Amino acid sequence: MKTFDPRLTAARPDLAAEELQGLVNASRFVAGRAMHVAVELADLHNAPSHEAGLDTQALFGEDVMLYEDHEGWGWVQLVRDSYVGYLSMNALAEGKNNASHVVCVNRTFVYPGANMKLPIEFALPLGARVHMVGEEPPFARLAQGGFVFAAHLRPLSEPAEDFVLFAEGLIGAPYLWGGKTSQGLDCSGLVQISLAQAGIDAPRDTDMQQTALGSAIYFDDDISRLRRGDLVFWKGHVGLMRDAERLVHANAHHMLVACEPLRDACARIESSGGGKVAALRRLEGD
């Protein structure tokens, strides 16, 4: 049998996605059930336990395929980046989301009515996807109920031009392994959610991003010809250039999203055993 990346393959020895039949070994194959995330964010674990490792997070409105519902845990595959893991069934609702808009600020609130003085129902993070069905200016009415300040939403059909703006807006957010929101995020999560605002689907992990995103910028030891939006990779780490000299990255040294001179980051990462820059990538048209 062909070898598949287990992070992106809905296959276990006892169960696998129906479309993988003949490609992987499993005792049983099942068709996926379309669901979507119906809470602000949901942790995707590598085992059906809240104590299990956090691999990534799924944001409100994100579509998932459910392959198993067992003892309160769903074994799922995220539709946008194909990541596989376990979500609490309490975080999921039936069917596809059919989103029309995306949240374009770090966090916004859902109100029970078109009135900012009402107690909020919950919050939505940057990148959350909603189905807008009407307006009561200055609020947008959502299909699932509730109202959001309309200026905090952008139509999915109108991607942002400068994804670096969103990374800049997250400077100071705490570092969280597996995180994808202003409440906590990691280096590849920062890149993924920033690119998503520009309509660019990025893989979740650094090693995947290094091979999938943009085109290589060839270099020896000279990394001085960079520009805004270029991606800089080390083994297990990634950041994006704010300009020709400064790097924005979520990192465990500062334990937050920081902006610093690239040369300082390079020196520190190399001295701490992280090695030299492994790759530079430039997105098409950037």
C-alpha cells in the first residue's frame, strides 16, 4: 500500500474514509458526514481526550467531514486543510456552512439583536466564516441567528490584497502550539490564517507550507533581497517578512507574535540549535 501522511489521511487500522478503499488497510470504510464548527473555535486533538495533544484548531463555520461519533468525540477531517483528528461533538452542527463572509478583524462579537448595548452571545475569531442573510445597519444578520457589526465582515468573493496586514495585527498575541487565533497561535498558524484573508489556502504545518506555498527564492548565504510577504523557513519554524529587513513570527522565544530584524532572529535561532534558514518562498504575484 502507498504511504500517506497520517496528518492528512482519514485512516486508522479499524476505520478509514470510503474514498481510501483500495489505497489503505482498514477493517472498515465509511462515507463522511458533512458537518461544520458551530462554536468560536474547537481544539483538534490527536486522541479523543481533552488532555491529548493539541494539533490545530478549527474556527467557527469551518466545514468538516465526520467519520466517527463515539462517546462525545468526533473523528474528523477538516475540509480546508485536510487535517485529521478529534473534535468534541459539542462543537459541531449538521451540514455544510455555506458561508458568504469571513471575519476580517482579530475578534468580533455576536449579539442577539442589532444593538451593541445587548449582552453578547459569543465571539468570533479572525477567519471565522459566516452566512450573512441580511442587514440592519450597521449590523449584519447571520443565518444561524445573531448579529455582527457588518464592517468586521468581508465577502469571501473579495479577498484582501495584503495578507501581511493581518499578521501585523496579531503582533503581541500569545504563542500557543496548535493555536490559530489572537488568543494564541503558533508560527504556521499565523501564516495560515493570514494567507486565508487573501483567499490563499495554506497547509497547516511548516514542512507542508515550505513545499506548497509560492516559489523558491534561491540563495546562498545572502538573504538580503527579500520583500514584504516573503516567507522564511527554518527547520520547524516559519515567519513572514514585514519589509526587506523585519520578520513577523509567532515564536517560543518571545512566547508571542513578534516583529524583529531578520538578522537578529537568524542569529538567535542558529545559536539555539535551530540551524540556518532552510528555504525562502515568494508567493506568486507577491
